[in-house]
Amino acid sequence: MVSLITNPIWVVKTRLALQHGGGAGAKISSSGNRVAPYAGFFDAMGRIARTEGVAGLYKGFAPSLFLVSHGAIQFTAYERLKRAATDARRGAFDRVGSGHFGEAEPTAFECAWLGVASKLIASAATYPSQVVRSRMQQRGNADVGVGGSEEVRRRYLGFFSSLRCVVRREGFSGLYKGMVPNVLRTLPSSGVTFMVYESTRSFLSRGREDE
């Protein structure tokens, strides 16, 4: 449901990020027509709807659906990493004969690093879908008369055909273009989120024990 609502926003965001020139400029489409760049968010939304129909606002919808799994992968990876860290610490306590179950739990700061690691795992698994979505949403996939390219439209017609095209033309590394700035942007917030989550959970657990 969320993807259904937000996909048009992602299409507009991709078109604005990839276009050349300012709102007052113009470019030549592959058909020889002069096509003005989008002037802004609402201008892009309206022009895409008028010239490409509703389907134009939902290009890249299939990879968007797959990207919904990002959160599930991250939380699954986080729980697995946390369990492994807890088991390792508990084993160390057993060997020296000290400590108890509560002390085996990772600290909030350690959980922040586990959150960062889980974010990396989820990003590695789902980032290719972001690349494919961007290729499918670019203006080159529009009608030739409104700034599109017939060659690009044939190249990025569907999810799996686009995936194969990227790998064939650019290798597997092409599926991870732009991943470094993406993870640098998201890793700090992921670490802080899990640190706050574990700190809050620990505080509430202690409160219940004291009652």
C-alpha cells in the first residue's frame, strides 16, 4: 500500500535528479523535439500524468515492491547478530565462571554497531533493486515525443529485463553504483535507532522488575 502511494513521488524525484539544465532551459529529444526540463515537483507530476498517463507515474513499481523487504531483512539480520553476540559473551562467562544472563546481553552502544552491520547486509541484498528502479523511472523511458528515447525504453521495459541489461552492459558492479553515498547517509541513523531502541527497552524492563 505504501509503495502504491509513494511510487509517483519516487518517479518525480528520479526525473528531477537526473535532468540536465534549469527549469527555463530546453533539450532536444531523440525525435528532434525541444523538451523543456521539469520546473519543479508539481510541474513534473502534472506533465508526467498528462503525457505518459498513470502508467508513467508507476514505472519501477515492481522493484519498489521488492524494496519493501529491506526492513524485514535488516531486522532479521539484527536479531541474528545480536543472538550471536549474546551467545559468544555467555560462553565467555561460562568459561571463567562469572557473570549472569543479563550481563550477556550486548550494551546499547554495541547494539548500535550491530544495527550498522544489519543495515549493510540489508543494503547489499536490496540495493540492486534501487538501481533498476532508477533506470526504469528515468525520463528516457518516456514517450519519444516528450523527451524519451526508444532505445532506452526497449532496454528498461521490465524489472528482470532491466536487471539483465545492467549486468550485461556494466557487470555486477553496475548494480551497486551509488551504494557508498547511500550507506554513508543511512548508517548513522540506523545505529542511533537501534541504540535508542535497546536503551528504551532496557529501561522499561528494569522498571517492570522494580515494581
